[in-house]
Amino acid sequence: MKKKSILLLLLGLILVFSFALTGCGSKETNDQPTTTNSSDSSDASSANSSAPTKISTLEKVKNRGKVIVGVNGKLPGFGYVDSNGKYTGFDVDFARALAAAIFNDPDAVEFRPLSAQERFTALQTGEIDVLIRNTTWTISRDTQLGTNFAPTTFYDGQGIMVRKDSGINSLKDLEGARIGVETGTTTELNLADQFRKLGIKYEPVVFEDSNAMVAAYEKGSLDAWTTDKSGLVSRQSTLSDPSAHKILKETLSKEPLGPVVLHGDDQWFDIVKWVVFATIEAEELGITQDNIDSFMNSDDPVVRRFLGVDGDLGEQLGLTKDFAVRVIKAVGNYGEIYNRHLGPDTIFNMDRGLNDLWTNGGLLYSPPFR
């Protein structure tokens, strides 16, 4: 009996000791992750509170009260300062269209004149919100510069200008010629490619400023000079005797020109794209600066969506429903913009060619406003 009591006592002590050990182990195991989680949560909260909030380009533009646009400033017909000190031209009107879409005020723009060398740096550093300056869309610019190209607003091609009395009638006649070209442009590279392919030796004379290049050509220091054909037509009008010069028939390259924005802000990219598309769609629908009010009561669902009478397409961009109305009232449709600055009633008298609607044999085409 006595032995039995001793055994029971020993068993009781063993059980008590076992429970004590289990309790200690459980407490240590449970406490450890709790302490760690508390620390991690605190660190994460601190990191989140200190992380800067990224402001969208649209917000930045709205807060500033204007859109800052990089333009040429020296190219008549596209972007230049007129006799009244006002920026005007084809590219300038697309900048004004963007301001109208955002602010309902086409004058809410600050223009920054930029050289070919300066333009991409100005965009990359945030000096400008968008570049609308006769800039060619290429794969390297699209992938290596951190940029996005909006729809092409002007389909161009590189050409060469010579004097009519020079005896030069084709590229092959330029053997040994001194040819002016602006640095930092696709024209500089295209010229080298084409002449190497044709086996023509020439002397490239590189300029950082287009005005200096044209002045050197007119002074006789150059046998020829090259840029986009639209630029040649534009500059020819400024020469002392425009009729003494001609543009060779050959086209050296394809030059799709259009607005450029930075990678990383899809909303801003969409806004710039659809402002351009709005001018093209308006022309296809027959909507002009003068008759747009008569379309506001249209029964055509396509027209009603486009003008924002039905649906919320504009709001999906972060703009108002009637953003397209604002654009067309401010600058007109694509055809009106083109004719105002480059068409038959201007000194340039440029045929629309590829820059006509797809229904007229051109390349202009807007995706559906749906």
C-alpha cells in the first residue's frame, strides 16, 4: 500500500513537470512570431507613410493651369512666331487642341522652342509635358529614349533642295557635293545610308541650327541641303528668291511625324492620342468648327458618342464628356488645320497626299469612338 502511494505520487510529479515544460515551449513558440509581425508591420507602415505620392501628368498640368509644349519655333507652316509675336502653325494647333480639351481654353499653353538636339532632353527632364515638333517616329526613339509616340499627324519623307541652275537633277548628280544637314536628326543618318547604298561620295556639313544651315546654303557655301520635304517647302518660302530653287523628286526615307510623350503615364498618352484622333474623326463625320453646333442634336449614335451627348468616353480619359467638342470649336477638324497652315490658300500649297483621309486614298484613320 505504501509502495503504491509512492508510485502514484511520482506519476503525479512527472505529469505536473511535463505540463510545465509544454506550457513554456508553447509560450516561447507563440511569442516569437507575434513579436516579429509587430516589428514588420511597424516598418511597413513607416515605409508606406514616407513613400512619395506620384502625381499624374494631367494633375500636374491642371494644377499649373497650362500645358507646356515643345515646338520648333523656326519652321513656317508648322511652328514659328509670326509678326505679332504669336506662335502659329500646324503643330502649334495640335498643342492648342490639347489645351482646349483639358481647360476649354486653347490659349492655356506655354510654348518652348527647341532645337533638334534639345527636344528629347526637354521631354525626359520634365521641362515640357509633350513634344509636338516635326519629330520622326523610329523604333530606337520608341524603345531607347523612354518615349511614346502618339498618332502620326503628318506623313512626310526626306528630300534635298538644290539651285535650279546647278545642273543637279537627281541624287547621282550630287557626287562630291557639300550637303548641309542638321545634327541630331534622322535626316543625318538617312543621308549617309542612301548615299552609301548608291555609292555616292559627298561631304556632309553638319549644323546645330537649321537657320544657320539655310543661311549657308543661300550664301553659296553648300551645294544642297536636306530635311523633311515639308520642311524644304516651308523654308523655300523664306529664301530671297524661292523660284531659283527646287526640291529633287527622290524621297530618301519615310518620316512619320507626330506628338511625343514620356513612357510611364498611360492616361496622358491616351489623352494626347485621342485629341489627335478627334480631329481626324471630326473630318470624317463632316463636323467643322463652323457647323459643330448643328450636330449636337443629331440622331446618329456615332456622332452622339463622339460629341459626348451620349456615353462617358471623355470622362474615361479624365476629361469632360464633350472634350471633342472643345477641340473642334478651338481649332477645327484635321482638314481645317491642314488647310489653314499648309493648304491651297497658303504660300506652301502642299497637296495632302498621304495626309488625307483613308476614304480619299490617304493614311489618316481614327479608331472608333466607342
